[in-house]
Amino acid sequence: MTTNRQFKLAARPVGMPKRTDWTVVDEPVAEPKEGEVVVKVLYLSLDPAMRGWMNEGKSYIRPVEIGEVMRADSVGIVTASKSARFKTGDHVVGTLNVQQHAVVPEKAITRVDPRLAPLPVYLSTLGMPGMTAYFGLLETGKLKDGETVVVSGAAGAVGQVVGQIAKIKGCTVVGIAGGADKCKYVKEELGFDACIDYKAEDVKKALRTHCPKGIDVYFDNVGGDILEAALANLARHARIVVCGAISQYNNAGPMKGPANYLSLLVNRARMEGMVVFDFADRYAEAAKEMGGWMAQGKLKSREDIVEGLDDFPEKLLMLFRGENFGKLVLKVADA
Amino acid sequence: MTTNRQFKLAARPVGMPKRTDWTVVDEPVAEPKEGEVVVKVLYLSLDPAMRGWMNEGKSYIRPVEIGEVMRADSVGIVTASKSARFKTGDHVVGTLNVQQHAVVPEKAITRVDPRLAPLPVYLSTLGMPGMTAYFGLLETGKLKDGETVVVSGAAGAVGQVVGQIAKIKGCTVVGIAGGADKCKYVKEELGFDACIDYKAEDVKKALRTHCPKGIDVYFDNVGGDILEAALANLARHARIVVCGAISQYNNAGPMKGPANYLSLLVNRARMEGMVVFDFADRYAEAAKEMGGWMAQGKLKSREDIVEGLDDFPEKLLMLFRGENFGKLVLKVADA
């Protein structure tokens, strides 16, 4: 009988999560019922949003309950199937959670093709981060060709895709990232016009230099001081896409709101929140277009693959320390 | 020779403006040149926005310079004309500034009809505050019939119009105002469904009670804690119209940004700034529709008329203390 190691939520963290906020439990893998499949998890997505799922209270998705297996998106391989739609050996993606094996209904998973892209890419540019970038920029951000686009977390899962799509659309693109290596990558490999190292530069001043006509679209993954720096440099009718606020998720006290939000008034600008799930019926359309760009070499996808389910709590914290470079993915098992 | 008393900006205030931030100067009224008219100011509009005009730095309009006559909208009567478009005795509205007599080019003023509405109404519901309410609610706010609308400063110049238009559109309307008298007026005279007294009630809780399905449009005139209370009660796809932030204009330190702005993300909501000038080519259209509503008794306009140009600095402060009840207008002279 196969054992299934799981991370169950044990406590709601205050500030940074720590190992004791989860309990590690080994249980036998359940037998699939009719219409269910068993999936062996190969790669597990580590996302900033996971921090929010650990909190109580109303959000865009229900919180993970105490005692429940921690939520995560994963790619895996089908090891047993009582579904007509999936067979053993199929590769699938879905919300399979922080564990080695998931028993799920067939509707909870989608087949992916490892010949078209390496499996981790389905948690990255061809997965939720890519969809978030695509719909956030084009739909919520209402990007127009040739505009000036700024994206924070530019070397991260969402940011790398936002900037590259904006370049494909003929925009001037400025990234914001932490450290010279990331900035070099963003400019030289991904082709952004500029990248501001927020650890070394005055972001507000640097934005003024790189965006002399102001920012048309600011795609915000970080919140805090960088959001204020962007607000201070908006063009008229700018759109701010509120995708995340990673700088604020682990505050033990209240979050910091943007003190200069009246820049929205001065510039007749808009700040709008987006949740990728709202675009679920268009994922296939976006995946097709982005897959095409990848095949043409116009869209690169970088994943930062770390290993070991047992180190899940520590690996997750890499995100909040800005230690990942590209989409952070935890490798759980070999295929 | 007629003397013209003027309030010229003498200093940029820190915190609340005070009398010494202006210099009172008496000068002879200049002769009009070709195409100019002389207007005797009768009523002068006191607006929260005036505080912003006293600050240095980029805004939606250039600051008043030190030594320049303080900017204000006014209604007056033409006393001399070298324009073919205006004759002595015409009543006009325009940015005539804080003074007794203005010499202005003909394009700076618009004729108004005192038989259709009392003159102060042209600084109120049929003036900039009414236009701000109309376009802010219907265009920026994208109001749909039957939605739940909340407006702060509900007994003020803009708020009273916002709520009444929303009622005309079949919406559920909740006002927020300071004091039992204002709330009574807002409910009983203006017909709002409810009014929350922010001086006596927990606004966040009261909004939850009065807006059980959440707020679809929040029209914000005040910012600060009340903006946060509204953010905490948004419906999905809500729109926040950022019109002003009177609670924050006199902060000596930085403004307070909304700490819970991620409610925009959770609710896929939008916060958008508006400046009424952008709709200048549609003022006539709005005035016609609102004039019609006034004639039918569906739209009431309340002005709070105080007297005496010499007391301009003290009367202006009434706005920031919430002492005005309806549109605050300073009577400068009899017709």
C-alpha cells in the first residue's frame, strides 16, 4: 500500500509562516471511486497567493481550513483511474494540494502534453501565472499597442510573462526586480527596455527617468512602496492592475495602503483588481496564443525548480524573501 | 472709480489654511479691453478643492501662485462690456476668483438665467458640483439601474446630487453624513433609503446592515476611514468613484491611503478618479436633464449661503469642519 505524505494546515500564521503552521501526516492513498483518478504529484507550484489562503475571512477563494491539506496547484501523472477520460500514464494539472498523491474527481484535472512543454511550464507560463499575466494585462489592464507598461516582480512567474506580452504588443516595458542578476536577465534575456533594481535604486526617480511620458499600465504584484512609486508616475487615464501585494502579505499589523492614491484623481486613472478564475472559460484560447509565442521564441518561460516535499515550508518562504528567479516550483517526485 | 477688494495667496498653508495665508488688497477695477467684460461678483463658491489649489505641485489644475488672486467660481452680473456676446445686466458664471469685480475675456464666462433657478444654484446643482455628481456617477461610476449606491458627504454639494440621481435611476441609496440633522434631511427631504451618521455610528457595520448585498457604486468625497469602511463592504465588480478626500486635505503629514485596498482584488472592483472638466463638452446636456428633474421636483438643491467677502478665510474652513449643510456659497454683494 502506497503512503501519502501530506502537509495539513495546523495554525493560522501571524506574519511569516513557519514549519509548525503545518502538520506532516502519512496516510495510505485511498482507492479511487467511480469517476475518480489517483495522481502522483511530480511538481508542485509555490505561489504568493498561498499565504492568503492560510488566513481566515472572506477572500476571492475560501480559506484552507485547519486540519485540511494545504492547497496547491500541481502537475502529476495518473497512477490509477476509474474515469473514462484519463488513463494511467496521463500527465495532468490541477489543484492537487501539498501531498504526494491526490485522489480527485475527473473534472478537477486537465490533461497536459509533456512533448509541447516541460511539465513545470504548465504551472508557470502555460498555467495560472501565465493566465494571470495574459488576462490581467490585456483585459483588466486594457493594454493598447505602443503604451508604456511597468511591472513589478518582473523576474517572477507573472511578471516575466506580463513584460514579454507587452513587448510583443509593441510597448515600452520597464520591469522592477530585486538585484542586478534579475535585472540583467529581464533586460537581456526577456527583452524589457529597462529594469529597475528596487534594492539599489530610488524606484520613484527611476520610473520618472524610464517613463518620461508616464506609465499607462502598471501591473502590480507587490504593493507597498513600489505601488506608491508607480502612482507618483502615472500618465493620464492610466490603469493599475491589482494582481497581488507580496510585500504586504506577511505584515503582522495592518497592510500599508497607497498614501498617494489621489493620483488616480489627478490622472483620471483607474486601479482594478483581477482574479484569474474569472477568465476560466478562456484559458484554452490564451494557452493557444501563448503556446504559439513560445514556439516562435517570442515568449520565454523561466522556472526556478527546488526539490523536496519535506522542505515545503522553507521553500515557500523563498517567495517572500525574493529568492526565487522565475516561477518557483517544488519538485516532489520523478516521473 | 470702483475699488476691487481681492484675496491674494500669500503663503502655501501647512494643515488648515488661516487668514494670513492670504493678503487683502484693494485696487481700482481695470477698464475692459476689446472682447472683455467686467463682472460684479454676487455669489462665490466655497469648495473643498480650493484647499488643493493652494498647494504646490502637479495636480489636475495648476496651483494658484503666490501673489495671485485666489481661484474661485462665482456668479455675477455684467457691469461693463466690450463684448458683443454680453451686455450690462447679464448674469454670468465663471472662474471669477475671490474678489468683488472681475475683468475677464468673454470666453471665460457663461450666461445663466435667474428666472430658471436662483443664482446660487448655478454654483451648486446646475454648476460644477452638479456636473461632478452627474458625470462621476453615470460615466465614471457606470451606474446601472437598481444598484446599491453609497455616497459620503451626502448633505454636501456633490453628495446631495449623487444620491438623488441614483434614486431617480431606481437605486438603493445610502448616504453618509455628519450629524442627526443632516441625516434626517438626507432621508426625509432628499429621499435616500438610509443615512449613516459617521459621528455617531460605526460606519463599517452600518454599511453592512444597509447594504446586505454589498455596495455596487461608492462615490467618495471624503477618503480616510470612511473609504476603508466602504472598501470593506464592496459587492463584486464594484466601482469606487474617487471625487475627493476632504478628510485628508489638511493633513500636515502624509495622507492616509486605504489599508484594505486589496478588497479591489477580492471583489474584482475598480477605483477610478474623475475630474469634471473632462466632461465640459457635455455640461449643457447634463444641465438640461438636471434642470428637467428640478422642474419636476425630483431633484432638490440646497445651498448654505453665508455672507461677507471679508470673512472668506473663516467661511472656507466651515467645509473642513463639516459645518456646511448643502452647497456652501459666500454672498459677496446684492445684485
